[in-house]
Amino acid sequence: MKKLSIILAAIAISGVTYGAQLELKGGFEPWREGNNSYSNFDNGGSLGAELLFNAEDRPFDYGFGMEWKSKFSGGDGDNVLADTKANTFPIYLTGKYGIGNDLFYLVSRAGWSMYDNSHAKDGFYGAAGIGKEFGNFTLEALYETMDLSGSSKMYSGDRANLASIKFGYRFGENRRDVISREKEMAAKAEYEKQQAEMKKLEEENKLAQESKIEEQNRMAVENEAREMMLKKYNSLIVVEKYEINELDSEGNNELLFNDMDSDLAKESGILTVSSYTDNSGSEKYNKVLSQKRADKVADKIKSNLTNENIEVISEGLGETNFLNANETPKERKANRRTEINFIAK
């Protein structure tokens, strides 16, 4: 018996190491009765241990156990235990199946009983009942039967029947709970990952929206600046107050000539140079004179302009498009001018 106990203890330690649950049990047996002889025994108690493995896909636990039962005493009749007090040691396989979402579970045992006296022979042991889990604690109610004659027959003449209440405590974690927790943790991790990805996406969208708004604002500022620049080159006087019959004038806008290249560096279009005269002299002469003035200004613009996407056109319009009544010398001098007009594509 000592050697068997050592072997069972070693098996139990190995089982717990590799994920099994160890359940220590204790209980009492308010009813003990012998078979056929109608021999009633005194109440007794039991201590034991079970090593249980958990099915992963259904509420089923299985394993093996060993139990010590207190001596049978107080019996009468011809039962082999009636006149000889004996301890019993059932060793058994057990199975437990959960019912109703673990509302309770069914218990069954099948194994062998050993006795510590010469009158009783080792024989069949079986049990069935129900149980309930309360966390790591268990409560079971069992009907047990033990063959005392060594015949291993369920209904032999020498058999003890018992009703028992057992309390237990389990060490180790149920494999189904581990899997459920792992799934829950995996689901939580996946949810957190999705939330993080959604948050990242929202931040990226926010940054993209902010960047888009900034780009729109920048483009709006650039467009506004461009419109102002284009408006600047709309009918802009670059040379004014020509002296009569002269092609040059001290009224040159030299600063404008210098700025024009940078202002129009990214533009594409047509720059028209238009020159006007007063009504002094013949119309034909004024036409020729204005063309010469326009050509000279156009040549100067071309020499300063590096953007090849701008076409410069000169035109002499003579005595047209007066700015005033053109009656006094001062008014006539003001009408002698050259303008530029830029039309972007």
C-alpha cells in the first residue's frame, strides 16, 4: 500500500505539472448497508484525491483517484465485514460531465477496492451521482457500491452500498478556463489593435484634412497674390511723358522692368506692349512713331525676361485711347505713353 501511494503521488505531481487539476476530497457517509444480508453499518467518513484532465471542446473532465474509507463497524449478519472491522481503499477512474451551462455535473466512478483484513477480498468498486462547482470548491452526492468477495460481480452476495456527501478543493486551473481566457485576451488584443488602427487612421485623416486645409489656404493665398500680380500687369504704364518725336523718355518704370522677370517666372501667356501718341502730326506718322516706341519697349522686356513661355507682342496704336481731353500740352504729354497688358493662359 505504501509503495502504491508513492506511485500515485508521483503520478499526481506529474499530472499537475502538465496541466491536470488535483482535487483533494473529504466527506462523510451517513448510510452504509451490506447487500443481501441486510447488514447495516455505522456512519463513516472518507478522504481522497483525484487527478483530473479537462476536455477542451466540451464540459467533460476525466482522470483517476484514490480514496480512504473509515472502518466498517457495527454490522451484523453474515456479511464478511460484519464481524471484522476493515478500512477500504478504492482506486478508480472517474468522469464528470457538466449539465445546463455548468449548473451541475454528473459523476461516475469505476475501479477496484482493496481491504486491510483477511476476511474481505479486493473487488469491484463503482459510484454515480451529481456534483456542483463553486469556484475551486466542489460538492458531490454519490451512491457507491463495493464488492467484498473478490468476484468483481456487480450483484455478488457480499457487497457494500453507501450514500456519501463529499467536499473537495481543486488545485490548478481548468484547461477550458485557460482557453476561454486566452480567447478573451486574444479578442481583447484584437479589439485594442483595431481601436489603435482606427485611432491611427483617424489621426492620419485628421492630419490629412489639416494638411489639405493648409494646402487650400496656401493655394488661396498664392492665388490671391497671383491675381493681384496679374491685375498689376493689366494696362500698366511702363513708359510715359514722351517728348515729341522721341523714342525714349525719362518716365521709364525701371523698377518694374526688373521685377517683371520674377513676377512672371511661373506664368504662361501673352504680354502685349501697346504704345500711344497724342494727336500732334498726321495720323499715319503717329502710327509709325507709336510702333517704334512699342518695339523698343518690347525689346527691352525680352532682354530681361527669361521665361520662354511668355510671348511678347508689340503694337503701335497711334493717336487712340486718350487718357484725357488732349487739349493742353500737359494733357497731350500724358497721352504719349506705352502700356503693357499680360493675359495668362
